[in-house]
Amino acid sequence: MKTKAKMSPKKKIVIAVGAVVVVLTAALLFVSNYLVNYAIGRSGDGGDREVALEVEASPDSVEAIIETNRAQYSADIDAFAAAHPGENVTLTAADGLTLHGVRYANAETADTHRWAIVLHGYRGDHTGVLNLAMPYYEAGYQVIAPDLRACGDSDGDYVGMGWLDREDILRWIDFILADDPQAEIVVHGISMGAATTMMTAGEDTPENVKVFIEDCGYTSVWDEFSNELKTSFGLPAFPLMYTANWLCALKYGWNFREASALAQVAKCELPMLFIHGDADDYVPTWMVYPLYEAKPGEKERWLVPGAGHAY
């Protein structure tokens, strides 16, 4: 009768360690996949945290003045939206998605050929950028306010964070030129729309595009998500950012590092205005400095004292 050979202690340790590694790897992939969906999935919760600064008690504080101005401006925007509902327009992206936007046609100034493309922030839609559409319209511009992919009424299962959107904006530029070949275009974005603006600026745009304006955009998706991972969850970039980055590339074909506004502005030869609040904790203020330095040619920078994100 044969007896079973006893497992050596060394082999037991190897098996135990292997089991732990498998469990930890599975847990890491599960959490990383959750973070990818949280950050860019259409139904994800990314961006839910409060980012506005609390208003100080002093009525003459910078924050209190900003808040008062915002309240008045909000009323003006509501009046503009009621008077100018705009026209729904669509186009087809390179990957087949149907993208929605709103055109605010200004018949009285059409012969000036001035156009503005205004771009909303993270998980927003065209209504979140009426604060830009209104002044451009009142200054005599024709205005296009797109819903970026996976936002508003545009198709898409995941947010492009500006990287995929840059190619969509080129199509919106073509949309304008089909209507007005003499158009002179400004591209102006806030937050993720600002990143979209900068990423578009690094592409080969028609000579009809004259200037870019970015307001509180991030250096790269990697930098922004790393900041949010630390701020919202108290976690370091390693290892979750690395596995989430790999999963994003595997599932969606792009990664957080390549989605770099910093690399794109370095290729931009057109004028650009950089705007950032000096109290921004959502897209940290430090990001505007390397972006500004990377941009060759004509540029201006405006740091707004006391302003938080997208003020």
C-alpha cells in the first residue's frame, strides 16, 4: 500500500504566496477597472466632489465678490437662454458616433464671419458653457456649443477627456467652414473643454482658426487623475494609476499619459490665452505654469486672484 508523500514546507510557502499574489492581482484589477469606469465611463461618478471654495464671511472678500458676480451673471445667462434657445445640430465623428451641438446664429453680424466654438467641462454639456456662448454672441459672433462625446446628447460610452475630443473639434471646424468658408474661428474651453482646446491646438488646423483660449485646463489626463486619486481617495499613483492606465488602453485604445495637453501646446503656433484661478484645487493652479512655458510663440497668461475652479 502506497503512502502519500508529504508536501515540503518550502512548497507550501510557494503555493501560499502564489495564492496571495493571485488574490491581490485580482483585487487590483477589480479596483482599477472600477476607477476607469468611475473616471471616464458615461455612468461613472467621477467629478461629483465639491470643488468650489466656501465664501468667506467678510462681504468684501475676493470669494464673496466672485460669488455675488456669479449670481448676477447666472441670471443674465438664464435670460439669454430663454431669448436664444439655439438650433440643434449634429455631425458624425470619425468613429461613427453622432455628436450633438447647439448653434447660436447671429443673423445681424453674419457678414463679419466671426465664429466661436465654446467647450464645456468634465461631464457637462452645452448648457454648462452658456457663460461663454452669451458674451461671444453679444459681441457679434456665430457660436457653436458642442456636447463632447459621452456628454449631453452626444453618443459615446466613455468620456474622451479632450484627447478623443480633439479630433471631434476638427470636425466641428469643418462643419463651420462648410457653412462659412470665410469664417475666422476662436476655440475657447473650460476645464476638460480647456484641455480639449489645448489638445486641438496641437493638431493641423485650417488657417481659419485664429486663436485658442483655455480656462483651467490640465497638463495631462495622467496628472489630473493622479491628483484626483490623491485628493478624493487619499491614494498614491502607484499602483492603481498604472493598472488603470493599462486597462484604459486595453479597453478603449488610448492611455492617460498620451493624452497630454502639455505635449500638444508645444506644437501650437497660433496665439493662446491661458486662464487659471490661483485657488483652484480641482485642476491645481501649478499646471498652468508648465503649459504656458511649453507654448511657443504668441501667448498670454491671466491668473485670477482668489478664484477656484472654473470661476
